[in-house]
Amino acid sequence: MAQFIGTVQEFHHFIGPKIRNAVNGITRNHRLQRNGYCEDCGSNAELHSAHVHGKGRREIIEQELLRFIDERGVVSCSLEDIESNILKAHLPIESTFRFLCHTCHVRYDSAPNQNLRPTNSNTDHAPAGGEFLKLSRIKLWASRPQQINHKIVRAFLQLENNGEVEYSALQRHCTENLRIPGFAGHYASMKTDAGNAHGKVFFNIGSKVRMWDRARSEVDAYFIEI
């Protein structure tokens, strides 16, 4: 059985395209069943499979990789098992994807912090972020400046522009300037409440890193510049 050993970013680079194709495969039938009718505007057009905010392919991959990351930030896992786990994590399809025309897809992806509702569906796909079960940890991180969680949050605050940061810029700053080992693993662990993860603070829209509103309120309350 083939094994993967490497960083989270290496997984995205080398294995990510295969996962993307597999995910596209499992959404195809659902997309075709709509006969070209967009979930939002109801127009008949070529549909896109749009990940629901907070449930992007990279987010799901990183959440599934968490259990296989060691203290150095190195992932070691069976490729067959991890692919199976990632595909299962996309189910049910209706809770992970919206099937939209090009115009609605662009609008949806450009407004991740708005309470968007599909106009022709009973399912609320707004990026509410869930229950935030580990939100209380932010106060503790704020009092521990040497802790990695603290450093990553502080880096985001220093680099942000209009509430977002390029992931590459955050990664570079944390890795090169702050010398955070295994940054990708720690960052992934700050995007979910699952298992032993640090707790949900960030989410990605494309290459941009953003902070959930619920988490931002806690950060603004406790991460006060001295």
C-alpha cells in the first residue's frame, strides 16, 4: 500500500490534483441531476460545483490530515486510506456543495462573510462556522506569547488588510521570521474543532486567509496591543 510522507503543503501540491479529480467525480451526478438549473437564481446554464464556505476541499483535506501529523508537522499516512477518508468527509454532497451558474458562483465566493441563502433551496449555506466549541481557548492563547497559537494569531493581525491575509504571506512570515516549526500543521489545526485540533479560528477563500467573526470577537477582546 502506497504511503505519503511529507508536509501538508507537499500533500496539496503532489496529491491535491488527484483528490480534486476524485471530488469532481463524486459531484458530477448531483450536478447533472439539476439539469442546468442554478440553486441561487434558477437560471438554466452550465453549473459549477461550489464548495460551501468553511467546507472547501483544502479545509477538508487538512482536517483529515490532522490525525496523521506529528510534532514536526510531518504527515505520514496511507494514500488509499486518506483519499477514502477525504471523499467520505465530503458527504453528504448536499451539505458540502452548491450547484451554481458562473455568475452566482463568483458572487458566492466573493461574499464569504454575508449570510447568503440559496433562493431555491431550503438549506442554509451561510458560513456561520458552527458552534465554535473551543472558542474559550483564545483568551488563554492571548496570555501566552510564546505559544504557537498566539504567534499565528498575532501574525495574522499584523499582516491583515481589510480582514484578510494571503496564505503565502502568512506562511512565509511565520516560517521565516517567527521560526514556527510545522506551520502548515498548526495552521490546519486552527481551522477546525475536530478531535485534538487547536480550535476553529481561520478559514480560507481561495488563497486568502480570513478569521471567523465569532473568533474575531474573542481575538479583539484579548489580543490587545501593548
